[in-house]
Amino acid sequence: MKRTLKVGVIGLGFFGSRHARIYADHPAAELIAVCDRDPARVRLAAEETGARGFEDFRALLTLPGIDAVSICLPDRLHEDAAIASAEAGKTILLEKPLAHESGAARRILAAVEKNGARMMVGHILRFDPRYVQTFHAAAPERLGTPLHVRAKRNGIRSTAKRLGSSSSILFYMGVHDVDAMQWIARSRIHRVYAQKVEVLGNGNEDALYAVVNFQNGAIGSIDYSWAWPDGLMNGFRSSLEIVGTKAAAYLDCTEQGLYVVEDGGTSGGDTHLWPEINGHIAGDLAGELDHFVKASLSGKPYVQDYREAFDAIPVLDALAESARTGLPVTVAR
Amino acid sequence: MKRTLKVGVIGLGFFGSRHARIYADHPAAELIAVCDRDPARVRLAAEETGARGFEDFRALLTLPGIDAVSICLPDRLHEDAAIASAEAGKTILLEKPLAHESGAARRILAAVEKNGARMMVGHILRFDPRYVQTFHAAAPERLGTPLHVRAKRNGIRSTAKRLGSSSSILFYMGVHDVDAMQWIARSRIHRVYAQKVEVLGNGNEDALYAVVNFQNGAIGSIDYSWAWPDGLMNGFRSSLEIVGTKAAAYLDCTEQGLYVVEDGGTSGGDTHLWPEINGHIAGDLAGELDHFVKASLSGKPYVQDYREAFDAIPVLDALAESARTGLPVTVAR
Amino acid sequence: MKRTLKVGVIGLGFFGSRHARIYADHPAAELIAVCDRDPARVRLAAEETGARGFEDFRALLTLPGIDAVSICLPDRLHEDAAIASAEAGKTILLEKPLAHESGAARRILAAVEKNGARMMVGHILRFDPRYVQTFHAAAPERLGTPLHVRAKRNGIRSTAKRLGSSSSILFYMGVHDVDAMQWIARSRIHRVYAQKVEVLGNGNEDALYAVVNFQNGAIGSIDYSWAWPDGLMNGFRSSLEIVGTKAAAYLDCTEQGLYVVEDGGTSGGDTHLWPEINGHIAGDLAGELDHFVKASLSGKPYVQDYREAFDAIPVLDALAESARTGLPVTVAR
Amino acid sequence: MKRTLKVGVIGLGFFGSRHARIYADHPAAELIAVCDRDPARVRLAAEETGARGFEDFRALLTLPGIDAVSICLPDRLHEDAAIASAEAGKTILLEKPLAHESGAARRILAAVEKNGARMMVGHILRFDPRYVQTFHAAAPERLGTPLHVRAKRNGIRSTAKRLGSSSSILFYMGVHDVDAMQWIARSRIHRVYAQKVEVLGNGNEDALYAVVNFQNGAIGSIDYSWAWPDGLMNGFRSSLEIVGTKAAAYLDCTEQGLYVVEDGGTSGGDTHLWPEINGHIAGDLAGELDHFVKASLSGKPYVQDYREAFDAIPVLDALAESARTGLPVTVAR
């Protein structure tokens, strides 16, 4: 007999509904509450999981016995929910990005620290075997000193259209790679230069290319776009490579090893992020929540300190500023 | 608070040591016993996990409170351990293959059924996202009627040499694909023809090619070898494809999306079977044991009935007989 | 100033029209005649290339000054045209397969030898960098003794439907791989076993799987199908691998390194066989015809002796017989 | 009977020796002279091809009957040889880059134009099926308006060490991609920003990342490095992608479809650039020289005007300046 973590999920969109299913399936977690401002989503999730439904996250936070919350809201709503959860003393899993800009991120951190709350940010690549093994291959004793690091994350237009102006490619997709580059290169980015194109009409950049400098002397290249046609195999492409003085490592998520052929064409499938296996969600997202549950119960540190998650936000701000001004920008820390 | 499954692991080789680590890490399992005839292995596993050590599996089976065992012994030792475990009323996870030939397999099944024990066979591909999604893509409403099915599983010579005469490529590797082909094609193989080569001097075939017929009219092709040079990227190659009257699906495990480059060459890595992620074993094997623990506790059926695992054994026997006689062989059921 | 080879092309379908364009473009060839029973095709090719048009190949063969012919007719018409060309003393490039069955192949050879004609058979894989380099990698001093060899050639249903009953997968596609396997393994196939499926209703097998034995002790596996859905990336898949006692080599033509992404899906392209480059046909087919022209002019031997091309035909016959009878068949030589 | 092009090759290093072999093999070319300052190389090439040997290119240029020259010298020696050849009225195939900086490039162009000479620059990607087909896929009616374009060209350290300070990654490798990007995007680069790392001690940058802007509004990303460990599969990686408002295309030269497996590892092979096929050099380089010979004889335009080759040089200069100053640079045209 072991103790379980009593969890509530705030926000029941693409990610929140998956968080809810994974907790409901986890032997050391109890999903006791779900929340969304859309009553239909609440009803559906409550029926599926047996959790109690809420439309207001502040009400959810007052539920007796709740230990932890997953916050899966749109970027701009992270601040309110995270601060309220911290003030309520809850353990927090905050979906990435930590916040939609540095100021909000700083206020969240202050609330967490003031209230002695624990928080983990949902940087899923920290649980992807390809990225984690690249991190290990890039250990100084194997790689030597990092020389250059390149990351790519590309998606399709229908994602951009679905998210409209509620997120941007920088914050929705880009935060993954800025975090991964700093984590794997063991160094922080201190200077950036970016150019962008806007074409889909959602008020944000649709593609952004950047060159960056790390504190340890390495250079970096960033390639973000969600302007690809919808027929892109698997719906996205991501890759990362790092070359050091002794060795190099690279990963490429284009090839997933799975193909379906119909008269209309060949398509792929997700075999890593959140594949459905025998009625359950497996893969990286399940691994991330498993870690959150276990480390929250045991009191051990999370694999990523939230201050490392925070370290990505000023880089995103600097990229946005450089793309706007057309000049190199030093990252404000 | 939920109940946990108290487990013992019998055999602490490559697979058994991984089973032990995964149970020790699972919130709904308690690893309370480990067993191997090598005292050094027992001591090591006991120290790492806190489980009690045994050199004799019969002693382990008498330990009070033990609910379930993982049997991870060489193929030829499966029969004794599985029958003893069934007679002791334990819930059994038996690493594949079910047995080293049909007779032993039948005796294991008889013991399980006579004693009302529950048993799951460790067919890991049932937990691999690539195979499971291929199974779904091959559903009759998507694929139509299966026409042809091909499976490949190739390994390197050092594996063959390490296992020596304790297993054969047919039973060690081949059982995976015979099970997968019958599962994904939704039909059983009833006739086989095989040819083999022997070259590594361990008394077994080192490569075997076969053509098979399914009861539903589809034809099949099988490609087994562990005669590849040790420098094979990732150490193995496996693939499966199925073409039906309406659609087709294929998977290829050659590409894993991860590469390390050193002066001596480019190498890959395992990103699916049992990758180390943040100090834990993740991937398919962890998914398999998670299912075993949960379904054992809940009483729900395992994703694979052991009779389906049994269905692969007479096919292996027939393949061996055909390779020996040079003639087509009808599978004895 | 160098002498040129005066050439006529007989048959202006998919291959013949390409032969005509390549000769017209070749500095050491003069395309002086084209022939097809369809007057529209003749008119078009004559206009494009300046060659003289014929509807009857026997008339073409009487054209003064003609040195050589490319025969690009349906398989069953090879015999008449090849024998007539040999009797007219022409140098012959005969598109594969040499003939549609062993008897016809033998009669063609007899005519060629009786008349002292030169003949090359259009086995394009002998000019594909991937196959040629695999042949070199499989040299005994690098590979050791061959142990197992596997070849795959798969196409799409619309090809099968287009060719209807005028060819079969064995002769249209399969001859490539039987020749390649014997060439690369440096040994002839002497025993075969095959199973087939028929589904597209053109009176021939649509997929055939086989296991074969080579005279040098190696075993082989063959995988032919043109039952894939039309959306298969690039429209075909082919691969070949050979494992020896010292090393191994494999090629895979699935990946061509070129992708076009549209809203409807991702598609590939041919980068090796006969790609259009700057208004010309480049790649393997151009290389094959370049070799034919040069070796015909210089009198040097062709890279493939026609007796090696002949060696593939009895294997195809044996595969067809085995698929019909369900029994292993010894290749009649 | 057709006229032939009488050719001399100046410089017999890696490229020059291949040019010589290809001309010697070409039915419309006669290799009548070879030149290198190393007498051993001259002797070897003269023996192999029957051409007359020179150690001074000015002497070669006075040889009666010579129509054309291939200039395959180190970058910094292009200017002298190209101007002398133009003044001698020869038709010139100048290996890329046109020159090692803009000033030299302009002087070469002036000499060519003043003397009415014809010149083609050896941009081999214009003859690579993957790049040419990407160019066609990027036609405005298929792609729409280009949004973003990315190019990568990476090599290994031993190449950097072999070339030492005689070239730089920008001019040796980079000119390929700047030309390809401008060609495929149908627009010129007008603004650049670059960062570099130096580590191999040859006095030049060893890796350079850049972001660029095209006149048509597209943005670009450039990734150059020859700092990869020598074990990189195939010894290099190159790729290019272009995303437009309607479609997208990408190529990846990492996968060549050919693998050799030995105990020490898996290696690949070149199947496109200059593979050896049946004793001859085939592939892109042979296609490039074939075009040069035919267009020189026919008087038709070369597929690439040398002014397009020139257009790449100021971009390289601007990249070098930006990497030096750390600021965005406008390309001087």
C-alpha cells in the first residue's frame, strides 16, 4: 500500500484532456477534479474519469484533499492560475511555456517561492528518449566542448490557424527548443538575432530563423515555422544537433518508422509523444506525468528545476525583439 | 491508497535484471524477491532493490505474500519454473518464448489451467507503438482483406555467440514476429517452408528464410538472421509490412532518429524497447510490465491471451522441421 | 571526329520513348529510325527527334546504314523482333526481360550466336550506383562467403492494371532482382519455393514470396508485389541485402532524399532511374544506353554478358512452377 | 560523324583528376592536355589518358587546337588562370567558386566579356537530380510565394585539415548553397547576419550559422560546418528546404540508400556526386561535364549563366564581414 497524489486538471483542451486520462490511469495518482470554462468538456471528462467537475479553477483549488494541479490553459492565462495555485499551497505541473512573457514568468516564480510551493514545468522533451539520450551523448567527457547547436521545430498551417492569436510559434513551439538547446549544450544563450515572416494572418510570426550565441562560446541556429502545408508527413518536423570538439550527436524526429499507405498517399504516425497503446496514452507525456507524480510523492527534485524553464523565457523575448527591430539583441537576465 | 502487487523475479540476466528495476520503480508493484542461481547477481539485485534474494526459485515461491512472478530464465528452463509457479497459484509473467517447443508449451498451459493461475507471456511488440499502431491500421475496415505480410528480425553475431546453444534464432527472436504476423493479419499460419544457414558453430541455424500461408489466404515471408556483423547500426533491424485489398501499413525499426558521431563512425541508439530515461527504464518493456501489474491487480484480461502466445509455438516447430527436411510442412495445431 | 552508332528504336511505349530521347541526345549515337504499330506515337517521336518513322520493325531493319536497335516491345514480342534483328546482323539492346519464358530466350540466343550478332539485355540495375556499389562491397575479399541474400521489388496497383495481362510481376519486375541476386552473390540459384496471391484480376500473380538456394550454399528470399495502394511514396519500393561471413551490405531505394509537401500529403520522386534534368533524361537508363553505344562502337564487352541475363529466365520459370504446384522446384539449366 | 571539343584540364587535384577522366571517356570530347605544377600528377594523368602534360598553364593555353579548358585550381589561383584562358579565347569551365572574393570575380567577368569568351562555373548542384527537381517543385505555380528557405552543408574535420588555409568553408562549401538558395527561391539575398566558430586552427571559420533576407521577402537560414568528426556517415550532410504559400519541398542528402556493415560499424556511400560505375565516373559531375561539352559545341546557353554564379560571391563576402563584425550586413551588388 502506497500513498497516492490527489490531482486536479485545470483546462481540458488538447493537453488537459490527455493529462486527465493519464492521471486517471496512474496507480499512484487519483484524479479528483477537472476544470474548464466549457461545461461540455467538464461533463465529458468527469464522466470518463469519475473526477468532480468545475468551471472555475478557484473553486477547484478549495476542494479538500487536493494535493496537486496540472495547469493546461492557454499561455496568457498561466499567470493567474499558477499564482492562485501557489497561494493555495498546491504542487503544480504547469504546461509549457512557463508564461507568455518574462514579467509574468517572474511573478509566477515569486509566488511559488513565497508560498513554498513545488512546481514543475511541462518540458516534454526532457522525457523523450531521443532528446534525453542526446543530452547524455553531449556530456563533456564524450562531446568535448560544444561548438555549434542547431534546433528545428516545424508544424503545419492548420495548427497555426487553430491556435489563432492565443499563442505564437515562439512561445507555443519555440520554448521546447530554447530549453533543449540550453540543457543539452550546458550553457545559456546570451545574444540572439532573428528574422521572421508573417503570412497566415493571425497577428504573429509564422516562421522565424535565428542565430544565437551561448555563454560557453558555441553558436546556435534556430528554425521555427508553422507555415508548412497540412500534408507534411506526421504533421511536424523537429530535429536537434550538437557538434563538439570530440564528438557530435543528432536526432531527427521526421522518421518515426511507421507508415500507412492508401490510394491517396503515404502518411506517418506519432510513435513517441503521446501514442495510444491498448487504450492508454503512452510515450513521453505519460513519462512526464509519471515523473511528476512520483517525485511529488517522494519529495525528490524534479528532473528540471523551474528556474531552468524560466531561463528560456528571456531568450524568447529577445528573439521576438530582434525579429521586430532587425538588430542583434542581448538577452536580459 | 491502492493495493499493490507483490512480485518476485526469477532469473536475473539481461531481461530479469530489467524486470526487477522496473518493478522496483512501479508505484503499484512491490518487488519483494529476486532469484538467480548466480549468488553474485542475487546479491547485486537485492542490494539495489531491497528485495530478498534466492538461489532456488522453489524457495522463492514459498515466500509468504508473493502474488506474482516474472520468469526470465533461458527458454529450456521455462517449463519447470512456470509449472511450479502455476502450482503455487502465482500470477505469472513468462518472458517469451512461452516454451522451447510445443510439448513443453502444452504442459505449461495445462498446469496454468488446472491450477486456475493467471499468465501473460512477454510479447513486447504488443506494447511497441509501431507494432500496435500497425495492428490498428490493419483493421479490416481500413486494410480490407490481407494479401501479403512480411516480417524481418535481424541481429548481430555477438548476440548469437553470447546465447550460444541456450536458445536459437527461431525461438529467441522469431517468436516475436510469428506472433506479430498472426496478430496483425488476424489469422493463423497453417503451412510453412523454410531454408536455413548455419555458420557460427553454435549448433543452431543462424539465418532462416521462410514463406508461409495464412488461413485467410494471405501469404507471408519471414526473414531471420543473427549473422550480421557487429557494426550493424543499433545492433538489430526489424520491420513488418502488411498489404491488403484497400490499404497497407509498414514499420521499420532501422531508423530510430538518434545518431552519435565519433571519429570511428556513426552509431544509433534504442529509443523504443528499454531506453534509460532519467535513471529509469522507459519504453516498451516498462509499458508491458505496467500492463501486467495493473491488469493483474484489476482482474481485467491481459492484452494478449496466452493461447495466442501458444499459437506461435507450433509455427516455430514447423519452420524448424521444414528447414531440416527441405519440404513444406503443415502446422500441427 | 569519332564514328557514331546509327540506331533504331523498336517500340515507343514507356521505355522506347525514353530510349529514343536518350539516343537523340547522345553525341556518339544517331537516332535514325523509330518504330511502333501506333502511327501517332511514330509521328510524335519522328517529329521530336528527326528520325524516320516505321510501323513495321522488319521495314526498319532494312534501312541502309542502321547499326543497332533498341527493342522495347512487350515481353511476348521480344522473340520475333530479336531474332529478326539478329538475322539482319544488327547490334541489339533488348529491354529486359530477355524473353517471357525459357524457350523463347533460348531461341533468341541461338539466333544471336548463329548470326554473330552482338546483344546486350537492358538490366538497368547494372548501371544503378546503389546496386553496382553493393556488388563491389560484396566482393569475396570484403564480404567473405555469402550467407543470405534478400531482394524486394514492389509497385502499385495502377502499374499492374496498366500492363494488364501483357506482362506479369515475375517477368516485368522480378527479372531485375533474380539477375541482381545472382550477380551480387556470384552464384546461380538452383532451387526455389514460391507462393503467390492473385487479386487484381489480370490473370497473373499480383504478389509472390519465395525462398531460394544458391549453388554456393547461400539462401535467398524474394519479395515481389504490385498490389500496393497507389499512394505508395515514389510508387515503388525496392531493396537488396547480402550478409557474408565477414561483412554485409544493403541498399534501400525507398528513401530518395527528395520530398514535395502539399496540403494533400507528402510525395517523393525518382532521383536515380530516369530523372529529368535540365530537359534531358539522366540517371541509370542514360548510363545504360551510354554504355551500349560506347561498347558497341569500341567492340569491348558489355558489362553484362547476355548469358547472365539468360540465367535469370529459368529461375523465373521455376518460381512460376513452384507457385503453381506448391512444391519446391529445381531450376532447369 | 560529329565534331568534338578539344579540352585541357588545369589542376589535377581531387576535381581536376576527375574532370580529366570524364573528358577522356566522353565521346564528344578529346582530352588533349593536362596541367599541374606537380610533375608526378602530370605524368600519371598523361599516361592514363594519352593527353599531353604541362606544368605551366600558360604553355597549355598555346597548344594548337585546344578549344576549352577546365580550371580546377585552388580558389585563390582562379583569377590568373581564368583571365589568361579568356585572353587566349578559350571556352572555360571554371570549378566553383568563381573566385575567392568579389574583386577577383569581377576581374574574371571583365576579361571573359572583353574577349568574347564563353564560361561556365562548375555549380554541380545544378546537375543533381535532387536539387534540380526541388527547383522545379519550387516553381511559382506550384509553390506560390517563397516564405522561408534553409540550406545546410556539413563536412568532416579531415577535409578542413586537408585544405588547410587554401580555402574556407564559406568559399569551398558555402558557395554551393548560396547559389542554390538564390536559384531555387528565384530571388537574390540582400541582407545577412552570421556568427562563426574557429577551432581547427587553419585560420578560417570552421562553422558558420546565418540568417538572410531575400529581395522577394523570404527569409533564409544557412548552416555551414566542417567541424564534424570523421566518422560522419558519408562524410557529409547537406539538405535544402523551401516553404511557400501553396506547397513546400525539401531534399536531404544524408540518406543515400546504400550501407556497408562491418564489425567496426555501418558506413554509407556516395550515390550521386561522382560514383564509380563499371570503371567510369558517373553521377552529377559527369552530367555537368556532359552539358559543358554539348553546349560548348552547339553554342546553346549553359544552364547557369556565369552572372548567376557571380551573384553568390558578394553574399559570401557579406557573410564573412557579418561574422567578423557581429552586425547585419547589406550585400553590396
